[in-house]
Amino acid sequence: GMAACPSPYPPITTMPPFDLKDLSGKRVTSASLKGKPTLISFFFSTCVPCILEVQPLNRFAAAHPNVNFLAVTYDEPAEARAFVQRFGVKWRVVPDAQNFIERMRVKQYPLMALFDANGKLLGTKKGGARDELEAANVEPQLKRWMDSLLK
């Protein structure tokens, strides 16, 4: 019956600075994403809802070349690479990113975070699908959500 404790951390309002490597070994930094809106998908390799949304997210990214797409995981590179190969992920994937994930305060998976071209956080959205029917709705729901935030 007691009131909830307030978070000891202020809410995220901008993309935390980072300098990481993607699966191909290329650097990806928060600064390199500026200039276009950025959608980050937080996932891990054994997350079934993450797996079910891979193909809808691939199609969505292909249809939106004006947006940066980044998939971020705490998985080690070998595990993330196996996930990408098995499920056909077409997004740029950044593995071994636990520190960045913690600074983004991600507590559930999958999670989407949308940033504007200057790195300001526009919103977060629970992702994932529990079955093929929900997977079919990933693209239209994501489009409506992004369009409403990028107005």
C-alpha cells in the first residue's frame, strides 16, 4: 500500500554518447548517427518476440532509407553473428553493448527507441511479436508510431 519509490535516475532525453563496433568491425558512434532520425532496436539472441519481428523490421527499414536503423544487443559478437545469419537480420548490428544498454535504461526486450536527427529522444516502444499474427502488425504499428513522433 505504499507509494512507488521515484527512480534515482533522471529520464533519458538524448542519445547517450557511445563509440562501439558493429559486427563487421566498423565504428558506430552517437555522433555518426546525427543528421537523420535514428531507430534503435534492443534485442538479444534467445528472445522469441525479437526473432518474430526480424522480417517485418527488415521490410520496414528497406522502405525508410531516410532513417538510421541500429540493432543493439548485449550478446557477444559470435552469438550476435549467428543470430543475424540464422534469422536474416538486415539492420546494422552492434553487439557487446551492455554499457550503452544500461545507460539507455533498457529493462525489457525487445524495445525500440526513436531519436530525432539531433539525437533527442522522441519516444520508446515495446517491440516484439508473440506469434505470426502479431508479427504481421509490426510494420503498420511501427509506421504509425514513428509518423506521429516525427511530425
